Amino acid sequence: MVLSFVTGFSQPISTFQQFTGSYDFTMIGNTMNAAPNGTGAACMMLTQSSAMLNLAPNQTVEAAYLYWSGSGNLQQADLNVNLNGVPITAQRTFTVDYAGIYPFFGAYADVTNILRTTGNGLYTLSNFDINAVLPHYCPGGLNYAGWAIVIVYEDPTLLNRVVNLYDGFEIVDPNNQFISITLSGLNVTDIAGAKLGFLAWEGDANIAISEELRINNSLVSNPPLNPANNVFNGTNSYTNSNTLYNMDLDYFMISNYISLGDTSLNFSIRSAQDLIISNAFAVSLTSLFADATIEIDDVKVECASREITVDYTVYNHEGTTDLLPNVPIAFYADDVLVGTTTTRTTIPIGGSESASLKINLPSNIAEEFVLKLVVDDDGTGKGMIVELDEENNEDETSVRLLKNPQIGKPEDLFACDENKRGYIHFDLTINTPLVRLDPNHKITYYESEKRAAEQENPITNPMDYEVESFSYKRIWIRVDDPTTGCFSITSFRVTAKKKVFGEMEQPFMICSKKDRSTHANLDVVYRILSQKVDFVDEIDFSFYTSWQDAQDEVNEIKETSDFKVPYYPFIVYVKAKGGEALWCDDLIEIQINQCVVPRGISPNSDGLNDGLDLTNFYLNDLKIYNRYGNLVYEYGEGYTNQWKGHDRNGKILPAGTYFIVFQTDFDTYTGYVYVIREKP
């Protein structure tokens, strides 16, 4: 059912209750005004009045709602009254203000049990007293009070009836001249017995200026009791009374204003002068009705996602007519609207329509919530159709969003290939207790994130995982929660380090300085190592006089270019640190010697003094001359012990004295060497 309003002051008239089946309505009530206001009568109000209920024997009370109203604001209002001696307290209240200085109040209470118990008979509202506020209202003819009961009754002889009740507290006057209400979603199958009833306050019999009630834009009247230009005139159509001073309790048969097959009904009120306060309306029609119900078939929840997919079915099992397309459906999570859609097709009697809707839940929805689907709800609690049963439009289920399992942070693993095997075995499962926070979660290791996500080719022996030296691998851990089917992935790095100079023979030999034999230039180490490896520039060196100092990195030798040698031979310890993460720190030994240039060689292949051994000098250039000053041999960088008494072409030189000149990074050496050859 949908209601649309034109103008909206005070508390607009809106849907209150709806009944479908074998129902109709009636109203009883009475005024507390002893005479019409504005006529010079005494400024006083009765405190009780009575009305008679007389239902047929086959009619039983389904619901009964008491309304009472009068002059004054809510603080001045009498909200506690008696009905047939039973104390009644207002369950809802209404208020409206006229001209800024004349407030009026209304009150409501459900009295169904009282009427069901009492049945037919005289009903008296008493202990209703507003006389204290009247002096402010009487001079302007605005003093009134009264009461009414709107009664919905069941009658088995009535079929396919809909009774709609509306209430509010809305002024119609020269400033707010118009109220319009539309009832949609009908399928009128019989116009007989259709009627509209209303309860209104403060209508005056002597004011009849553009005062009208219209049904489907047709002017409605019931003369002589309710003339077309003065419908709100202090009358009671149920008792045919014209002395219901300053209130109206009327109904109109409206079969002449509707047609078979109508799907909506509009009624409106207009007044150009008289002040009218609309309080309650009732409409009774014969119609076929659809009966929309909904069931949640499935709710699909993805891991680590706030998107859910809701599969649902809308039914029209109990309807007496087709359920038309575009019926709204609202989706609520803990009563917060999170999605809307509509039906797509006409659903026949006994038929259904299934569909799905994806919903992205806002962040304020808890991880566990109640999902509720309501058919014939536009998201504001309002519907668009009249149904056989307006109370069966919902279905709900509990939903829990799926979270990926919480995991801890793994540690990177690294080790040094101390034994120079070329590989290292790691126990990857060292990270299992760090990552797995729930003992029920399953841990698996993979060599790529893709494999982990797709569960392809897990590492079969994570406790003995081999990594080649001087390399690293990233290992991916997948943590599965068998309860939810969700998983989390993290990774760590496994590094197999290599010693900087692990494969070199030690100690390295260097010489003291040529002209200052008590000192040595330790910087020659860079020169030595650069001849052996191509990564010296990646290494940081520091020098120490003891192994322990080198280990602790204390008492570092600072004067490396002019180190005073305590004695010969002397060992200096060099700490080598690679800038690359794949290097292990290394410790090498350098032996400082007082080196002597050999004075003679005997190249006879006996392994003793066969060549000119200058290895420890790490020279850059060597030249050898004969006694005539002719260059017979030369060698560049990298010379160690290559000359064995031959010339540049490899020809054997004769025995004799030869002069040598060689250069290092820091010195130039000159001298002679004697080549000794055995006589044949």
C-alpha cells in the first residue's frame, strides 16, 4: 500500500492499520460540547458523554481504537480518562497549532479488549475535563472536546474485503486548504458496500465556504445531513444526528465513485474558511488481493569481503489475484537498509519468482547480523499493494561475514655456508608457531604466491628445504581455516649466505715497506684481493692485531697505510663485511714478512729455486736486463714466479748476472739476480 500526501502540516494523515478478509468498520462517539461553540453559549464543557454500539449477531469485534481530543496543548491536555469506568491512558498523542496561539491536542488508546469483553451496549467516556483551558478559546469559538471509537468487525458474509485505517492530526483551514490521500494496489471486484468514514474535530455547521470531500475527484455529499459544501458540520451519519457539536463522525457510501477493476482510490478534503482537524479515516472496499511473501533461499558470503549475494523467492501462494510486477523489496541488516530491488514479472496465484541480489554492506554493519527481507517495502516501511495478509511479508536469517584467519608475522631465515658445501638446508617450520595463532588452522609452504593461492605444488619437505649458497628465496605460507574455508597468505625470505673469502687459502703474505722495514702498508690487501676476486669494491675491510678484537670489532687499526709491525712474521686479522646481503662476515689472516729479493735462480726443474719468486711483492711491472743493458724479459701485473731464466720469446738465456727492476703500488725495486746453470 502506498500513500501520497499533498501539503503536510502538523502530523500528516498516514496509514495506521489494514485488515483484509471478511471485515468492515463502524464508529461510535460523542461530543463534550453542550452547544455549538461560537454561538454565545456558556464557556464550559461536559466531562462525560455516551454512545451506543449495536453490532449484528454475526459480527464480532476485531479491533477497536479510542480517540479523544480537545482544546489545549499536551501539557494542558487530559490524557487519562475512563471508558465504562475502566481507566485509560493515552498510548499515542497528537498536537497541532492554529494561528500560533491556539494549540489543540489528540489522544489514542487501543481498547479492543474492552469492546470484545463488553460487546454491544452503552459506552461512556468520563473523567475527561479540560474546562480550565477554555477561557482562552471560547471568545474565538475554538472550544471543543469529544471522543470516538473506530471499530473494525468481522462478518462472515463479507468476502474479499479490505479495511484501511489512517490517522494523524492535520489542520485544514484557509492557510492549509487541502489534504489528499491515495490508496494503491487494489483490484476492485465489487463496488457494492464500498464506504469511506472519518473522524474530524472543530467543524462548524454555520460555516460553509468551499468545504468539500472528494472521492476520485468527485464531490461527495449526503444531504440534508452532509451537504456538498458543508460536509464537516457537526454531524453523526451513524446515528443520523446533527447535534454532534464541533466534531464529525460520518461515513459515505462510495460505490458511485469507483469502478470495477480500479487499482487505486483517492480521497481529499478542502476548506476555504472553516477550521477542520482531521484525525482518523477508514475505507472499506471489496477487492481481490495478492499475498506477497518472501523466503531467503541462500546467502553467499565470500572470505574477507563485505559483499554478500542473497538468493530469495517471492511467492503469491494465498493470493486471490495476480501479484503485479515492480513490487518493492527491502533488505535490512540489523534493521539498517542495505539494499532494495523489485519483482520483475507478474506472479500468478500460487506462483513464485526467484532472484538474487548482490549487496555491499556498509562498514557500520557488524560481522554477525540479522538479514531481513521485506517484500512490499520501499525501504521506508511503506508498500504499494493491498494484500490479504500484511503481516507475512518478511523473512530473516542470521549471517556471519567470513574473515580470513588472523596470522602472526614470520621471521626471515638466514644462514652461512660455513662448510663451503654450496647449499644450506633450512627448517621452514620454525615459522609455523609464529604464524599459526589458532591450533586448528592448517599451515602449508609454497615457493610462489600464485601456488599458495591456488594450492598447487606445496613444498613437500619444509623441515629440510635446500637453498643454493649465495642466493635467497621467498617462501609463501598459506594458513587455512577449515571451519570457514577462508585462508590467509604471508611470506618470508630464506637467505643462504656465503663467506666473502671462504675458498681462498690463508694466510696472505705481504711485505714490509722497502725503505722502512719496521712498517707495512696494509692497504696492499685491496690490491691483493682485487687480483683474486672481482667484488672487492662491495666489501668493507677493517684491520685488527688479534682474532678476538676482530670478532668483537674493537681496537681497530686506523693507520693502515703505515702500520708499525711489532715483529716478523706478524699476523694481522682482517674483518671483511659484504654490502650484499648474501655475504657472510669473514675473517682472514694477513702475514707481514720482511721480504728479500732472491739473488739467484737455478732453473733445472728440480723444484728448488727454479724461478724468480716475487709473489709476496704483488708487483705491477717487472723488467729484466742483461749485462749489456738490453731488455730480455718483461711481465706486467700479476707476476709471481714466471721467469725461469728465459727471454721474452721463451729462449733459454745463458748463465750470468741479470739486472731487475720491478714496481709495486707503493715502491720501485732494483737489483740483480744470478742465473746458475749446470755444465753438461
